[in-house]
Amino acid sequence: MEKKLTAEDCSALLVKKQEELKSAGEARYPRRADFTDREVMAIKAFFGPWGRALEAAGIKPPRSDDRAAKRAEKRAAQKQKRKEFRNKTEERGKKV
């Protein structure tokens, strides 16, 4: 029976594969298909979704935290537009 993989082992696997890809001239992140089923299960068990695993290993830059702020800003703008539209339609209805 093979030894259990640790979080450090999983991170090292990802980094090693990234280095192999770079030395082979491939400009891409490691894919799940580059690993055995056992390795993929261990990586995902420790780090969650594949993208998060790549971030945890330092291969992929982390997602920007301002994403939620942008979404909230966009929602507020849409809410304001709806409010203005309702006000205009109500005014038109009163003038008739």
C-alpha cells in the first residue's frame, strides 16, 4: 500500500508538474489529467477545487478580492436604474 499524501506532497506534485511543463515549453497550468486519480483525489481533498489548489501551490495568482465589491457596485447601479425607471413610469401614469 502506498504512503498517504500530505498537503505538502500535493503542493510539491503541482509545483513539480508546473516546472516540467515549463521546461517542455508548454505555457499552461497543470491539469487533473496530468496526475493519477489517487493524486487528484488527494490534491482536491486538501485544497478544494482545482483552481484553488493551483493558487495554494503558488502556481496561479489568487483571485482578486475586489470581485465581490465590483459585483455589489454593479447590483447597486442596476437597482438605481430600476428605481428611476419605476419613478418615470409612475409620473407618466399620473400625467395622463
